[in-house]
Amino acid sequence: MGDNKHHKKGYATEAIQLILNHAFIDLGLERVESKQFINNLVSIKLHEKVGFYKEGVLRNYFLKTVNIMMFLSCL
């Protein structure tokens, strides 16, 4: 997504960390969830890097032609 010259510079990692800090510290949330397509390994790896973990797989969740999504949570 976006221009390749901006890939692997840590922008997405930093953005997610800021969002999580705001969610947990400023808003006092106890849980944040994220869903990725099961074949989007870059996104899954990024979310795991910032503290999300696999909680489940949602089969036939999005569209009948796209049959599997991964469900990640951060507590």
C-alpha cells in the first residue's frame, strides 16, 4: 500500500504504537482488536510486533469469496 519508498521505515509500527498508547493510557481501554486477511503476513507480523497475538480465525467472515481472516487481540 502506498509508495514502496516508504516501506520498512517503521512508520506503521510507530503509528500503531501511538494508537495503542492513546487507547490504553488516555482512553483507559482494556482491549483492542484488529482483523487481517490470513494471507496478509506483513500486517500480521506488524501487529504481533507491537503486542497483538492471534486469538482466532474467522472463517467466511468477510465475503464468501474471501474465506478466512485472522483475529488478533492486544490486552
